[in-house]
Amino acid sequence: MRVISANLNGIRSAANKGFFDWLESSGADVVCIQETKAQEHQLDLLHRPEGWHTYFFDAQKPGYSGTAIYSRQPPDEVKTGLGFEICDTQGRWIEAHFGPLTIVSLYLPSGSANDEAQARKDVFLGELMPRMRRWREEGRQMIVCGDWNIAHKEIDLKNWKGNLKNSGFLPHERAWLTTLFDELGYVDAFRAVNQEAEQYTWWSNRGQAYAKNVGWRIDYHIVSPDLKDKIISTSIYKDQKFSDHAPLILDYAL
């Protein structure tokens, strides 16, 4: 099973840059999209290509946030939201169930705009952790794809020394991910098979960040531990540029 996570920073913009043409040749079985920045009624057949089952969770605010899941096979069930305001009003969580497997598209808030934005991000993290803990206790089989807006370790961003006090690399955010991995047992699927440096999925639009590969790895597949041995390979697709993020591709033996 090939699962792709892609923050498109606007699904209509990415479509104009050839995202859906690429998708047809990508070999994907499931695609988790973040930042659709559109309402479902604004999307046409270009954004709902033939051969895909498409599911959307829009933000209430037009042109903002939003997640989606595209799948070749119809899921058994699709659920949206987690039951708290910042998630559900902003369309930040959609999950599809395929037998025992749950695949999620998550768009975790950014805190980079100001202190209020960071506070909202921290609320989200505080709400999400006990849910992730409960799902582990229940033995739920999960692939949580998405833009987590946190670089975990120094290897995961180019200028880590200059970002120690910046949102996305704050000590408490990184510790939150460490708890997820070391205490709860979830697995960073990319790092399970690729430990190389300079493997980034997001680049600032300022300066020549993309050209110089001055980036951050903030897009993840975070999986339940039972899937660790099912991870076959991973790649970051950079042959074409659809947004300020690159699609993250994982192949699983499922």
C-alpha cells in the first residue's frame, strides 16, 4: 500500500501546478491532503479525478486550513473531527477506516504568527496527546499522516541553532513528539527507514530556501508500533513543486 501525505497550501493552486496529473502516475493507494483552503462546493472534476473516492473536512472560514483523503478503494467508514473547537471548526482531522487500519490526514496548527497562535497550537497538542494515548491502549492500528508543524530533532531542520526559540522547534513541542515516540510507542515511519540528514519536506518562500535546501522536516507518517515492520520504503517527491511542502511517500506491506 502506497500512502502519500501532501500539504498543498491550496488544493486549487496545486491543481494548477499539475498535482493531479502527477497523482495519476504516483502509484498511490491513499493520499492525505492538508491545507485544502477551499470549500467542497468550490471543487470540480479537476479536483475529484476519476478513479478516486474523495472525502473532505473543510474549515468554517473560507480559504483556510482543511483536510482531505483520496483513496482508490472505498473506505469502510470516514470520520471527521476530534470533538474540540480548534480542530473541528478548522477542518484539521479526517480519518478513513480500511478494515482494522485507520489512516488519518492531520493538519496541526502553526504557532509561528504570534503568541496567540502558539497558545492555540499548545491547546491542540494538549487535546491530542490523551487521544493518542487511548488509541495505543486500545491497540488501534494507525497511520497518522500530515503536517505536524514540529521538527523533532536537530537533524530535521537546516538551521536548528537559530530556531531554538521559534515555533516548530520549541523544547516543549519537541518533548511532546518524544513522548509520542518513546513513551507511547508510536513510530516516525520516515526515520524508521531513512536516517540521513537534509531530508526536508517544507521550505520557506523567503530568499532561496528551496534552491539551497534550507528546510524543515515537519510532515510525517506517525504509525502504531505494529506497523513498524511493515514499512518498506520512503521518499520525498521534489521533481515538481506543487506548494511550499513536498509530498511524503511511504510504502507499506499491507
